[in-house]
Amino acid sequence: MTGKDLATTVRLADERYRMFAEKLEDPLAYEGGHSFHFSAKDNLCSVEFQARAGSRILEGYNPPFDATAIKRLKEAGGLLIGKTNMDEFGFGSFGTNSDIGVPLNPFDTTRCCGGSSGGAGAAASVLDGHLSIGVSTGGSISCPASFCGVVGLVPTYGRVSRWGLIDYGNSLDKIGLLASSSDMIARYLPVISGPDALDPTSQVQPPLSIEGDVGSVAIPEEALAGLSDGVRKAFEEAVGRLEGMGVEVRRVAMPELRFALPAYYILATAEASTNLARYCGMRYGDIVEETDLGFNELFSQVRSKDLGNEAKRRILLGTFCRMVGLRDRYYIKALQVRKLVIQAYERQFREVDAVLTPTMPFVAPRLDEVEKMSALEAYHADFLTVPPNLAGLPHISLPCAYIDGLPAGMQLVAPHWEEGRLLSLAARWEREFQYRRPEGGA
Ligand code: GLN
């Protein structure tokens, strides 16, 4: 495809599905013989675009530097075509909490793309040969991958530098990749991986070799409670197909998983509430140059006006859980649960190569259904994606069924640093199971 054709395709796709927060507009900007094109979630910094993380409070913030993952992809010959839309600061599972608009699902535009990397899911789904950089704190790559019918990989915590990422929860945030099949991810995950002096939580690590395989999986019974009928049936069919490929399947109990969701929403909001303190109208975005107000009044005024409801809810919840007198009951307790979840996985990995569940309990909901959900119902949708994120374990979501034309995913979780075996299995899966592209295309 020539640069001009790509420019047209991107423009039309964005008109239809609204996946970009900002993109290259000038067709000439697409020229230049790049070896591939990619996009980055709007919470990653790059010199060409604003970085708003889906929030009005960052309107007008133009970062003077590239996030390490973006820099490495550019050095490998990639063209950054835009920043993808997302729930404000990563707070959400349906893409509906953005100040920049709501991305629409390419399989059915009355439905959501998932979240919080909703735009990334849509871009990977409709643009041929595209690579989307996403970020997962508690499921934001797996969820849109499942709803948009693409592959989403979240690496081990510390494998990819977080430098240049606008933090949600520092102990949970992981940069990963989405694409319409696993080969793009296998090719470019090694490029963005590796230690980085700019991010002290990035780690010296075993090299990423796309070797090993998944010969056996454990399916926790806790993961099968609360699925829609369609997803339950589709998942069991996928399990049968895996068995046909020679994968040994064990049904197990992992009771700790039931406590992962509450622990996650305590830890993630606690970290978010401190991270958001820097948005006070004096440092980033729409800076207040002159005011008669004292700091507290200014801070409250700016944040009341420019933060969305979900961000406010999370600041309140996170601050509450960290308060003196409540900290032991909530924050410290949640850390203990996190440890138990890690141990539950370690127990399984002594017996099997990966843990398998559906990715989401249902297919992409309609936008009017999302609107009717309570906050708690929305949080509950993450019960399958939160546990591996809490444990910092690599995981992949692969399309495994189409239910009335809508994609559904399965999620495989591997031990730390074993992304390679997930990608090997993905390649094998893709020889057995044909992924569909949305009919409208780009
Ligand atoms: N839906 C989860 C949340 O709202 C996860 C989002 C994410 O991974 N950024 O926190």
C-alpha cells in the first residue's frame, strides 16, 4: 500500500469507528518507505501528538519526548500514525469514559470496543498489517482484544519499559501489543522489550525467544461461573479444539481468584489517586497562568471541571483505602490477597504450562447497555482479566469464537518471562482456527 492509500484508509476508518484521539492528517506524512505502521494508546508520550490519556485535564499537553516503546518501534522502521482513544487515564472496560469520544466496535457499531485500550482494539481489527501499542493495568489489552476480535499480548511486568507512559497504577501498568494475528506481535515484542535506564522497574530479563509451547493447561472452575451462555458454550468448543491439537486439559480449583477483583480495585485506585495528584492546573495541559485563588481552591476548581466522573470516583475510593485507620483494613489486606493470587498461579505452574479461561464473560455489549451498568457491574466484567495483571504474569487473548457474528476471546496465562510459549501456541492455534475480519473493513 502506498503512503497515500494508507492515509485514505486511516481517514475513512477513523470516520467510521472513531478510534483515534489524534492522527497524522497530511497524506504526505504517510510517505517515506516505512516498513510498518503502528499506533499508540493516548497515554503514551510522543513528540508528534498531544498526550491526553482520554482526559480534558491534559488538553494541550504536547510531550517533548517519545516513550521508550515508541522510540524503539520508530528505530525499527515503524511509522507512528496516531494516538488511539481510551477511557480516561485507563479507567474503564468499555471505552465510554473518554473525554474525546467513544470508539465504535468494527463488528457492530452500536457496540463498544472494550477498554480501556478501545481505540487500539479497533485499529488492530480494521487496519491491515497494523500494530497497536496498548497498556494493561487490569485487563485493558485483553478486553478490547476479545471484543474486537484481535490478538492482545500483555508481557511480564518489567519486560517493557514504562518510560513515557502516563501512570495509572505503577505496580500494575504494563505496555503490550495488539494486532490482527500473532505474527506481528512475535516480531515486534522483542523490539520494545529489554531493560531501560529511564525506567527503574524495567528489568534485566531472559531474552524473548518464541520457543517452547503449551502442552497442558489448567482451567479454574471459578472462571466459569458468571459467563453468558454464549461464551460458556463457545469456550467449551475452543477447549475441545485445543484438546484436538494435543493440549492436555485439567479442571482445577483456584479459590483465591475470587478475591482478585476487590483487591485489584483497592490497589489500582489507591495508586491512581496518588498519580492523579499532579494534575492540578499548574503543570500540564491547560495551565492556569494567573489566579487570585489559593492553591486548594484552584486545585479543586480545575479538577472539578476537567476530570470525568469515573476519575473522581477512583480518587475518592483510592484515597479512602489509603487513609490512616483504614489502610490496614483495605490497602494492606489487598496486598496480602495479591500475594495469594501469585501463589495460586505458582501452584498451577508446577503442574501445567498455562492457565486458560475465557477473556471476558460476554461479547461486546451495546453502548446503551453499557450506559445502564452500575459502576460495580462494570468492575465485575473484569473478573477474568484482573488476576494475571495482579500477579504481573504474561498473558494473551486469542479470538476463539464468533457468537452471532461477534468475536469472543480466550485468555492464556504463563509463568513470568514465558511470553514465548504463549506466542508459539498462538501460531499453532491460528493454523487451526480462522480469524474473521469485520465485514465493513476499513
Ligand atoms: N477495567 C479495569 C479498570 O478500569 C482495567 C483497566 C486497565 O487495565 N487500564 O481499572
